[in-house]
Amino acid sequence: MVGPLNFFVIYYGFSNSMYKEIKGQRLREYIERRTLEMAKYTVNNNSTVRATAKYFGVSKSTAHQDLSVRIYALNPVLAAEVRKVLDKNKAERHIRGGMATKTKYETEQKMRKKSTDFHLARRG
């Protein structure tokens, strides 16, 4: 069986070390491009790390690493803007959590009321 590395070596005539170097370069370029796109998305939409991660299909850990560490090496000006958005989100975090809890209990209360009304209507 020919694996991806062996196929690459056979098809393109590269040695293993050349393949790893090319593969590493492509991966590095992909990460840099993703980091810049994520940073621009976060700043333009004032989005949270969780929302950005979901939009780009990566984990929250990866999104956080890109937005808080890698971006500084690529674009310090954009990194400062991202930091402002992340700090704002962190300051508002407790408010969002409270609103989510309130919505959860209001929804549960409505469902209980509908259930009770339904059962009362069937009896009477």
C-alpha cells in the first residue's frame, strides 16, 4: 500500500525531507492565512472567540491561540484591535451568562404553563 507520503515521493520525485519541508510550509501559510482571516472577522463583527471558532470550523482553543498569540507576529496593529474586542467580550461575559440563564428559565416556565393549560383543557 502506498501512503500519502510515499505517493508524494514517488509521484513528484521528492525525498522525505523535501516533502516535510513543503508540507510544513503549506501548513504554516494556511495557519497564517486563517489567523489573519479570523482576526479580521472578529474585529468586523465584534464576535466572540466561540462564534469565530464556529464560523471557521475550528476549536475554541485554536481560535483563542490564533487571536491572542499568533496574530501579534503577523500584524501587530490588527492584534491591538482584536485585543480590544476580546477584552470587551471578557468584560461583558458575566452579563451574557445572566441573560442566557434568564432566557432559559423563562422558556422553561412558558413550557410548564402550556403543559398545565393543555392538561386542564383535556379534563374540563
